[in-house]
Amino acid sequence: MKKTLVLMGMLLMTAPAHADITSRMSTSVQLTVDSAASQASRMGSTYSVSGNNITAGTFGGITAPSTTSAAATQIQGSYSVTTAGSAFSFSEGFVYGDAVPTGTTLSSGVVDSLPAFGNVTTTAGGVAGTLDGSIDSAGIMSLTAGGAGTSATGQFVSEIYIK
């Protein structure tokens, strides 16, 4: 009986090892051409006044806009020198803010005309030029640089899983 058990144990030890092995390889190419873009920020109206040896008859300032698309306007103040013949300083400033232009609409997600606001940043779109990328049947990739505002990215991934 002991001989049979030893023989069975030896047979089990000589059995081949078993493992699941999975291998995966992938190649990809991504080509990008930047689009043109503009960002506009509406500027508000501001008013400031400062002085030395000045008396205000009425203070200047700004009025509330008449509609939501209008800009605030300036109120004229009246000022005089407090002590005649003495030195004085006076400074008054007003910036007329941006009104919202009427008739600006979206057609197919594109702004028909760019608002002429006080702060506008515009970036030119990319130029594809010779931008190119390909992968042949052997998985070998080829990338060709394009013009300004473009990018080409190639990637090869190899994964091995052993269970």
C-alpha cells in the first residue's frame, strides 16, 4: 500500500505545469490640428475721482444701464477749489464699458461675428501641412511632422499576462 502511494505521488509530481499566458500588442497613431479660437471678456464701466483742496458740489459717478445689454454711463459731477489761491489737485477718470452687441447669434455652433469687447484673445488655427501618420500591416508606425499648431503621437503597447 505504501508503495502504491509513493508511486502515485511520483506520478503527480511529473505532471506538466499549466499556466494561462495571454499576449496583446497594439499600435496607435493620433494626429491633431489645433482650431482657431477667440475669447472675449466684457469690460465694465468704471469711474474714479480724487483730489486735494477740492469741494464736491455734486459727486460724479455712473448710472445703472438702461437695459441688460447696455453699458453704464457717466454722471457729471461739479467740483470747486476749497481755498482759493491755494494749491490743489484734481483727477477724474471714466472708462465706458462694453455694451452687448445685438444680432450676435450662433449658427451650427459657430459665432457669426466676434463681439468687439475690451479684452479679446485670439489664437490662429493650426496648419496641417505635411502632417501624416500611418501603421502598416506589420504594426510599424510612421509619423510626419505638420505645420504650426499640430501634433503627431505614435504609441506601441505590449502586454503579457500570466495566470
